[in-house]
Amino acid sequence: MFTLGVDIGSTTSKAVILKDGQEIIATSLIAAGTGTDGPDRAMEAVLAAGSLKVEEITSVYATGYGRKLLKNADGEMSELSCHARGVHHLLPEVRTIIDIGGQDAKILSLGADGRLAEFLMNDKCAAGTGRFLDVMAGILQLRIEDLEKQAAISKSTVKISSTCTVFAESEVISQLANGVEIPDLVAGICQSVASRVASLAKRIGVKETVCMSGGVAKNGGVRKAMEQELGLEITYTPMAQLMGALGAALYAYDKSL
Amino acid sequence: MFTLGVDIGSTTSKAVILKDGQEIIATSLIAAGTGTDGPDRAMEAVLAAGSLKVEEITSVYATGYGRKLLKNADGEMSELSCHARGVHHLLPEVRTIIDIGGQDAKILSLGADGRLAEFLMNDKCAAGTGRFLDVMAGILQLRIEDLEKQAAISKSTVKISSTCTVFAESEVISQLANGVEIPDLVAGICQSVASRVASLAKRIGVKETVCMSGGVAKNGGVRKAMEQELGLEITYTPMAQLMGALGAALYAYDKSL
Ligand code: SF4
């Protein structure tokens, strides 16, 4: 039996096809989110990748910000539940998920059964989110994907004392003017994001194993800084972005039994 | 007897000469703060304005961020105490001072004797400070001193839903792109600052009479929005910036008795 999960975000659409609630057959990721043809394209792409026709799919579940807008879905499930479920499927030992997105940061605490037990989010303050990195990359005239490389060659992390994105911006500009090396500034910028999100995580209590997901988790500089902040190792899967869609495919499977 | 108070801020230096602990004889304000010749120039200027020689001053007290660096001061006192004291001298009915500066916002609660009873500050988040206005004026390509005029001609205040300066910036940019009128956006921006600071003030409890001070209080748009937020009238004195220096001159007087 094949089930399909679609995760419709604000800027991306992702899909996963699962065989018998176990094996990932195909995935897709389209850089267009809700309100565009992204969700349809993600579904077409995942079917093509799996060499399957839509008639061969037993059930389709939608998740994500735009999940209510998907026609022909057999059901829908919240992002958080799908995210937790997807991570638990691939990494059953995970108890804490630190998800840093472009505009928010979420901490998910999972029970031993993989269900979401507790949850904290910051979506009010740009500090500790991808937006902080965007602003800083802009000042340093770096691309967001270059931050990791820069942080890796830093010899000494510059401490950024302001948490606030706006005040940190001024700090970084004045450090630059003082001739501070860019890699050291980038390491400080990664540290700032990690430290902000780590304090959110500590409010829930960090149970091991910890896994990072979300767009910002791709940045190894932030992952390393987070390991330092929390004093533990962090698991990362490059499948991170697909966890919501995977969880939706798992829920679709449950409901098809 | 003449006493002199100097308030040495990060970007301005202010001085006041007081006669017999009562009457303001002269004031000065120089747009150069600590670490520059601003404090010396403010003292020279206030002496010149009062047609006094330094030998005629019984006591000089310093306050403000750079107060420890003033040579030849007879004493120093914290900004907060001086600010409360100065306001109480001119406006004895004031019980709450809302001070919005370029990078912070402070709420001072005064006892009936004019002494500082309680105090709350935000210096961590750019929202609800002058910095928020700077960022927004930059986007709208307005000068900071034009915001008041723009807010005054607004027909309908645009609600800015994000508190965060960074997220509000994106909101304002997209409103602009949608053709929203600049005066209505400016009114929304003033409202945002007022609403943020009002929630800080409410944490202390707002006792009347309320007075506003600080650089941002010059902006009538923010004052009007604050009156709406708190549902009461707000006193404002154009002397607001000199309150710290006045308080220092009052403390200098006390110690000379
Ligand atoms: S601290 Fe800075 S980044 Fe955070 S909400 Fe305030 S303005 Fe935004």
C-alpha cells in the first residue's frame, strides 16, 4: 500500500510517498508554497520519482501552513504532529526536536512513543530565527549558504552582546569597521542564534537524543554552536525538511488500515 | 547660591544652572556626548548663557552615562534619580514618567515626595524605542522629525501586527507596495511604539499624572498614540531632555546646604 504526505509551507512544498507505512519510496521538494502551483507540482514530482500513478496511492494527507487548501486530500494533520511523527519514524531515539525556520524557532518534546508531549515556539522575535541570519548575511554581503563555510574557518568566535537583531546589526557593523575578521563574526552570529534558541529549549527541558531540523539546521555553524550551548551531541538528518511530509504519509497510512 | 548639573549622555551633553535650588537660570544642550568635548562645551555654554563664571558655582553634580568621566565634579548621581528629581521639581503632580530614548524605554514610578519608587526598563529589544522609529523612517525615506507631521494628517491608522522591528519592517514594506498611504503607515508606526511601551508601563501600574520624556516624546504622534493606549492625558514638557541635568543641579544644591 502506498500513502502520500504533502507539506505545504509558505515558501516550499514537499511530498513523500511511503510504502506500507515503512519505506520511503520517493520524495520531492518544490520552492513554491501555498497559494501557488507548488503543492500540485510537488505531488506530480513525487509520483514521477516513484514511478507511480495517482490511482495507486491509497491515501493522501496534507500538513503545513497551507494544508487546508489542498483539494483531494483524504485528511490533514497539524505540522507539529507530523513533524514529530516523521522524526520519530526515522530517528526513534529522538526526544527533543529543535526546529529553526526562516521566521520562527520551535522546540518539540517527544514522549517515548514519538507523540508530541510539549511544545514551545518563538515566532514573535526575529532573533534566534533564520531572519537573524538573513539580516547578518546581508550586512556581511555573504550568501546564506556561505555562512557555514565562514564559521568553519573562524579562529576565535566574536561574542555578539546584543540579542536583538537590530542592535546586533549595529554591533556587527561596528566590529566590521574595527577590522574584525568576517569568519569570526560569522561564528559569533551562529552562536547568537544558537544561544537564543538554546534558552528557549532549556525552558522545556532538553532530553536526549536531540535532533535539529528546519532550514537553519542546514548550517553546520549553528549546529556546532548549539552543541556547545547545550553541552551535548546533536543529530541531524539532511531529510530534515521532509519530516512533516513523512509524518503526514504516516498518518495517511494509519487511517488506511 | 548657584549649582550646576551636567547630564552626559552617549550622544548629547546637557547642563542646567539653578539659583538657590529653585530657579533655572540657564540651560545648554550640545550634540556631543561622553568621550568628546561635549560635556566641557555644555558647561561653558551654560555659564555663558547665565553670565556666570565657574568660580560663582557652589557645586557641580554630574549624571548620565558618562558621569564618572567628568573631572572637577563635586559629586555624581544616577540618571534615574536625577530624572525623577528634575521632573518632580517642574511638575510635582507627576507620578509616572514614560521615557522613550533612542535605544531604550524606561518607566519611572514616583512617590508623592518625588523620589523614585519603582522602575522598569527595556534596553534589550529595539521595538518600543527610538530605534524602531529610525528603522521605519529609513524605509519610508522620511526624516525622523517628519514623522509627527505625517501621523497628524493620517486618516486611518494602519495596524502593524508584528511587534518585532524586523518583522514590522517587512510588514511596512509590503503595505507600501500595496499602496497604503504613508501618513497612515506612520500613524501605525507611532501606535506600535506606544503600544509596546504601554504594556511595559502597565506592568508597573500607571499612576496619574503621567509625563513623557526622552527623545521620542518630542514626537506628538507617539504621545497621542500613548494617550489612546493608556486612556489618559499625558503631560509633556519641552524641557524633557534637561530633566536629568536639572535633577543633578538639585542634588548639588542639597549637598551644599
Ligand atoms: S529583540 Fe529585536 S529582534 Fe527581537 S523582537 Fe525585539 S526588535 Fe525584534
